[in-house]
Amino acid sequence: MTEMAPRPTLEAVAARAGVSRATVSRVVNGAQGVRESLAARVRQAVEELGYVPNQAARSLVTRRHDAVAVVIAEPETRVFADPFFALQLRGISKELTAHDCQLVLLLTEGQGDHARVARYLAGNHVDGALVFSLHLDDPLPGLIRNAGVPTVFGGRPGWGEGGEGALYVDSDNRGGARTAVEHLVSLGRRRIAHITGALDQTSAVDRLEGFKDVLPDTDPALIEPGDFTPAGGERAMRALLDRCPDLDAVFAANDLSASGALRVLRERGLRVPEDVAVAGFDDMLPVAEQTDPPLTTVRQDIEHMGLLMARLLLRRLDRNGPEPDTEDGAPRSIVTPTTLVRRASA
Amino acid sequence: MTEMAPRPTLEAVAARAGVSRATVSRVVNGAQGVRESLAARVRQAVEELGYVPNQAARSLVTRRHDAVAVVIAEPETRVFADPFFALQLRGISKELTAHDCQLVLLLTEGQGDHARVARYLAGNHVDGALVFSLHLDDPLPGLIRNAGVPTVFGGRPGWGEGGEGALYVDSDNRGGARTAVEHLVSLGRRRIAHITGALDQTSAVDRLEGFKDVLPDTDPALIEPGDFTPAGGERAMRALLDRCPDLDAVFAANDLSASGALRVLRERGLRVPEDVAVAGFDDMLPVAEQTDPPLTTVRQDIEHMGLLMARLLLRRLDRNGPEPDTEDGAPRSIVTPTTLVRRASA
């Protein structure tokens, strides 16, 4: 396509259909009040000519782009390596597509690119944004606030100022963690370790709090930071075993780090669950079912959370009409429940 | 963020820095001729206020968005399931980021959404587009042509009319396939089967042609359509073994389908390579190394092809200045070489 064919115009469509420009415009923009026989002629002419409506001009009228940006505050390598993001995107994609709204995924190499992402968000290219996997030191929330784009966050935002009014979808991380640790306690385990997630993310902080809710007087040596990755789980498990060889259970902050922990336990000749019981968080399939042994874990419905994020944003943008969530009719944040799924590891 | 803080204006930055609006505008838009001491004051004010330039207004001046769309003509589930796309995106992301250009990935649920993708491309949101994994019946190329967006394709486009001038990056699919099949012949194999890729894609057609180049008089029963997926490879291998139990080698159109074929061969009690030699295409890691046995395959550098696509588009957009690829200085399509990688399977 080094040579561009001239782009079919609204006028060409009007001439082909034998109607006025205004009629074509009304049909193309989905306005009411055009006779069906005329509308059908317009649609046929649009198809025959391969006419693409001028979205920029259309946006000036409707003030809409029918597009929503998704920003995952991780390098693109991580986005494609961690199935959590694919699941969340699946839910988002289904919901946006059901509303004929384009999913615009803004990928980056890291936080250094977030100012550029904010410029794109401020550039009148999308109606709103879905932002997830935020880290506490990330300038993105402030940049987004300045960009003035309606936003829904995945996971409770952790920044102080301005964060209170933010709309978000999160799961009950703290309650879910409590369930997992209470389960390990109910098995009679007394030296229960915790491999945390990335502690610059609220999900990891909340799961740690849930662990401490059940075991307020725990030995600090039994808590080791991880980063939600299998490699981080391996590192943390090695550190814990070196420091506390008598541990008899591990609650890992997600299934991927639990899978790393299981590998190290096997490597050290420890039996799961006989010597060490292991619980994860996510119920990410196929990960949780294919570990050896299959993983007892806290289930959150990641795909559904993606769908809820998209739905909340569309409601905020009033794409679904007024559907009161609350007494004053404004949409509000959603915290989804979690459940314990028992498999062989604990 | 149900309440928006007022967005800092250009005027506010000018007041803070003690300079004129015009000076702020010049610094923000990267124009020359502003004294460094003034520019530094402007940059400091921008930072202190969290000012985000109005990209829409800026685009009117520069006619640039500093953004490139990527369209993978597959459902988003497939995009996240096949590591080929993650690799190609990695190359694209690195190259675009090096030019401070935003990667805008447009995800869909399938071909039914391609008209919406074309509307977004036509909507003045990006400077150009990278499009890959096209299928022959896809209306996208025509829609993109009408949208008038400079485009580089990944893989030689297969449509006739208008396709001749298209810029693309492809690997030497036909030559690579020849190398693999010649290798199987050199091992003394005489009943060599081929599991094709999705035959509505030129890469699959070209690899089939390469197979036929070496074996022009092959038994048609030895050719079975696949679809580039592990499940498709399994189905095809079963059909081939049922029809031709005497086959002694298989060339699969990619590593994922070869991995499916290997599973079926093992299931049927056939030894690889003793009974059946197997070769793939891609050298996709870790797939090709982790099959049992590790896979002999045709290597193409997928990440580098992504990088070349981005580079070709940026050159087409004149982002790199005039850098003549050809005598007339115009950028031209690129076909990258392939090499055979020998492992245990053949």
C-alpha cells in the first residue's frame, strides 16, 4: 500500500444511494428517524464502496470514540508471561465487544514509558481507561488524573491523596488470605510461612494483612517477600527453608509463586502435603491443576473481574443508560468474594 | 476519580515558569531556538504542575500522534495462547519505544470486529499500523486501504488487487520448508508427510509449496491440513497415521503443530526419530527445546521480524529521516532468511 486509493467520501455514498448527505450521516451515526428502505439503500452503498465513516468528524458530533484504553502497569514481557493478565483482558474484551467498543491496549517497556501513555490518554483517542497492576511508586495515577480521562482501576489503588474517590474492582484479598491460613491452621500446622506478593501492590499488602489477622504473633522469620512470579516463589522458598527448616506449611500470595515453591520443596526432598502443606491464591487454570501435587488455593474469578471493570467504566461513561447502583445513582467500586478450592497440596 | 481535579493548563505552566505561552508551547513540542535556561524553567514547571500536553491540539500542529496501531487478525484468546505473537510484539515494542512511539494494540473477538478496528484506524488516532496474521477471506486489508493509514504487514499479503504495492516483512517460508524436507530426504526417509498450517494464510501456502518443490510427485494422502495449533497438529497426525501407517517422517508447518504430532506418535507407540522423523518450523523457544524429543526445526527470528516491521513503518512515516533502502530512496519489503536447527527429532 505505498499508493493509497482515494478514500470513499460521504458524498459518494449519498450519490450511490440516491439520498442526501444528511440521510447518510444519520444512518452512519445510528440516529433514529430514517425510513428503513432508505437506510437499507445507504447501508448497501456503504458496503459496495467500502466506505469508512470519518471517526474524527463523527467524534466531534457525538463526542465519543467508542474506544476504551487498557493500561497494564507492567512491561509487555510480563503482560504476556503471566496468564492473570490474559484472563482479565478476556473479560474486558468480551464486555467491550458486546458494546461495540474497541479495546485499545497500550503496551510499554516499563514505568519509564508511563508519561507517554498518559499523553496518549490525554490525546482525545479514547472515552475512558481501565488501569491495572499499579505499583505504589508509579506516577501513572497522577498522570491519568491530570489527563482527565474517566478511569476504573483493577485492584484498590494504593496512593493516598485523590485515591479515595477512585472507582475500582478488586477481590476480597484480605478475607481470601484469612480463609487460606485458617485452613492451614485447621490441618494442625503450627509453623506456617508466607511468601508475599510484590509489596508495592495493594493486593500483596492485603493478603499479608489477612495472614497476620489469623497469626498476629507469627515469627517474622516465616515471612519472605516474593513478587508474584514462579522465580520469585523459588527464591523465597529457598530463603524460608534455609532460615526455618521446621516450617510445616506455606501460604503463597499467588499460584505462580506457589508453583515455584513446590519445585523447591521437591528439590529438597520434602513431601507435599505430608511434610509441608502449600496453599496459593488465584485458582489460575491450568496452573493450579497442573502443579505436582495439584494446588489448594483461593479462587478469585479473574475473567469476571475484567468484565466488571469494563461494565463499571461503560456505566460511568453512561453507555448503558442510567442504571442506579446506589441511592444517588452513581456507580461505585466493587469487591468480589473469594472461595477456598481444596486440592491435594493442603 | 469520580471527581476530576482541574487539568493544569499551558497558561499555568507559563505563569509558573515566568515565560510566554509561545515559549512553553515551543519547549513542549520540541521546537528549536529556545534558550536552555528558559527551557529548563519550563520543564521544571511542567513537572511541578504535572502538566500533560494537549495531544489533540499538538497533533493539529505536528500532524503526528507518536502512536502506531498493531492489529493481529486473530481473536484475543489466540493472541495470548500462541507465543509467536508475544515474540513479534516484543520486537515491535522495543523498536517503537526506542522512538518514543506508543504501541496501541487493537484486540478483537474475531473478524466480525474488523470493521470497528478499521473505524479506529481511520479515526485519526495513530500515525500508522502494523497488521499481521491476515487470513485470505478477511475484509481488513480493504478496510485499511480505505482508512488511508500507512501500513506495514507481517507476512506477505495474499490478496490480489492492491496487494502488489503493500509493504511487508516476511521470512523465506518456501525456502525454509525446502531445507526441512531436503533434510528429511537426506536421512533416507521415503514416505514424508506434511501437516500444513492454516491454508488461508500465505505462510502456510508458501511452506506447502516448499514441500512440493522437493517432493513434486508426492502421494496426496501424505498431506493433511492443520491450523498452526497443537490441537490441529494432533488431529492431522491421527488422520495421517490412519491413512498412511507406513509414513516415516513428518514436516509440520510450525513447532506448535509439531508438538501435537509428537504427542500422537508417542501415544501410538512410535519412536521419534527411529520410526518417524519430525521437523517443525519457527524454532519457537521454549516449545522447540522442551518437546520430547527436542525438535529439529526451521529457525526464523520472530522477534527481529517484529522489530523490522516497526522500523519499516517508522521509515515510511519518515520518523528516521530519509534513509534510502533502494535507488529511489523508498522503503521496500523485507524477506528474512531461515536456517535449519538440528535437534533430536530428525
